[in-house]
Amino acid sequence: MTTTATTHTAQPGPAPADGPATGTVVSFENVTKSYGTVRAVDGLSLALRPGETVALLGPNGAGKSTTLDLLLGLRPADSGSVRLFGTGPREAVAAGRVGAMLQSGGLMEDVTVAELVRLGCSLHPRPYPVDEVLARAGVDTIADRVVNKLSGGQEQRVRFALATAGRSDLIVLDEPTTGMDVTSRRAFWATMREQAAQGRTVLFATHYLEEADAIADRVLVLGRGRLLADGTAAEIKARAGARKISFDLEGHDPVDEQVLRALPHLTRYERHGATVRLQSRDADATVHAVYALGLYPRNLEVAGLGLEQAFIALTEEAAK
């Protein structure tokens, strides 16, 4: 199912006035959800504010999809509270305050792109003009094409069109750029920046960590249904508590691998020929120990972790 702000079962409430939302947009308070013996969401608490662009990260099985399902009212929580704009998720969706683009399910077949988008706009309490929605999603050039003849990237853009068919205050995106080429991805995120600049909140789950690093104001990292980290990309990197060290040992006599692996404070060790790459909780002490071994590393570099390395470090620590 492709969820938009128009797919709902609850009775519609009054549509809010135009303009950005104020106050708390999303609130999870000690939320749990289990499937049999598997705890998919485990005591999750978080809050989203107006105008934020928030990346939701986590390895497979971390609870990202279940969290989005709970947020959209597609599944009920076992315990705890999920609130959107001070109401239940279904009430918020029915009022047109939420647009969503999910991975699961398909699109209506045997209709054209324009017909499907026109239907989405007609059902939204606060619709945009159809031509505007088609152009913003980059599907105006394929508006007359039948939906089941689209490529995977084109289908993603149609899902995006449906998610932004009206003036929703919260836009929820699950792996939104999967299947898109580089040009389409850039255009997509430019549009999302415009939405956030207008005061809308954008929440997206992604496996493209470079997108989270470049786009998100805030990053949430889930692991085993729990919130492992919440902050800016820079804060997440710092929280991982490790730094990258790389150097070359060209010209040295062979160095015992175990001696290098025994360097203090290491969290990761790699060696490719003469090039050594490390991660350390105390880079200064590790580099000092390298010199203490009588080694003179060339091309020595010490840097903070990228978001991907920080993500791996946080999730591996949680798994232990």
C-alpha cells in the first residue's frame, strides 16, 4: 500500500488552517510493539518539531518500519502513547496533516500517472493544483503513461507526488530515493528542502547514510527497537567516541600483525599491504604508541568518523 494523506479509515476532522504547524508534531512516549516473541519497538520515546528534517537510521530489524507504521496509525501500539499534532495518528492523517511515501505495496494499475495524481489531489482536504504536483515530483513528462509501465525510479517519483498532493504539515518517507538516478535524487531533496523551509516536518528512513549526513537537521539511530542516539550528524559522529587513523609503513621491515593489533584503544583494525587503517577511542595515545614501537608512519592522517562509521560503531556497541 502506498500511504498518502488521503488513505485513511477514520472519519475526517476539520482541516487545519493553512500555514506551518506549531508545537510538537510527533510524540512517542514509552511505546512498545511486539510480534509474538519479537519486540520490534521497545520503550521508544521521541518528539519531532515543526520545520525539522529528520533522518531515521538503523540496521535491518532495528524497528524503523514498525515505528513508521505506528506513527501513521497503520498498526496500534501495545503500550505507550503515539500522538501527532496532539491527536491520534489516524485523526491526523484523516485531517490531511500527514503525507507518506512507503516502500510496501504497489500503485493502482491501468490508470495514467495524471489520473492517479488527480485522484490523490481530489481526496486531500488541502490539495495543490494537479499540474503543480506533477511538475514538483518530476513526473509531468510521463503524465500520460500507464502506471504499470513505469520503471522503479519513476514509480518512486509517483509515490512522492501522492505524498505531496496537498499541504500536509508532516511528510513521512520510507527509503524515498531507492531506484532513483543521481539527477532525480538531487531534484527530490531540493524539493524536500523547500517543504521544510515552509515549516513542514520531514521524516525519512534511509540506508543511504550520505543522504542523512547531507540533508538531515537531526538524526535518530534505532537499534533493536530502542533509540540509540538522537542529535545532529556532527553530534552522532562525536558520540561514537572514536577517530580514524591511517598511515603507510612503506620502507619498513615487516611488522608483526599482532603488534599492530595490540595498539591501545583500538576499536577497528585493517591493513592492506603497507597501508594501515585504524579506529581508536584515544587517537593521540594510539599514535604515540605507534612511534613508541620505533615505527615512522608516512602520510599519517587522523580524522573524525564519518556518519557511516559512527553508525556502525553505535549499532555494533548496542549489539554487544
